[in-house]
Amino acid sequence: PGCLPLQFVSYLGACDRLLKQGYEEGQVEEAMEMFQYSEKKAAEFLRLLAQFNDMGFQQNEIKEVLLLCGNQRERALEELVMK
């Protein structure tokens, strides 16, 4: 009793590391859920989301395209440009 499951502890650690990179808490939690708590995939998603956001694309479109393209930057960019 009183012990946190290891997955939960590693999830918190991953969220903490991503938050320290300057991402918003809501986005971090959403990204972690979307990628079955894979810190690596969530980090790549957040990085690309920020990049494409800076280019002026709409956030909801970026999320949709990144999920469809599996975080592949070039493919996602092509899709966004064609929209």
C-alpha cells in the first residue's frame, strides 16, 4: 500500500522532463496519451507541433496531420501545405 505503480512514476518523470522543455501541461498530457505514454514519440510530436505552429498552421490541423503521418516531418509538412 502507498506504492505508486512504476508506469505511473515513469509517466510523471516523462511529463516533468517535457514540461521543463517549455511545453504546456495540457499539451504534454495529450501527447503522452496519444502515443501510449511513449516519451520519445510525445517529445517529437510536441517539437513538430511547435515548429509548424510557428510557421502559421492551425494547431488542430497540425495534430491531425502529425497523427496521420506518424510524426514524419516531411510528409506532415506536405499535407499541411496542401490543405
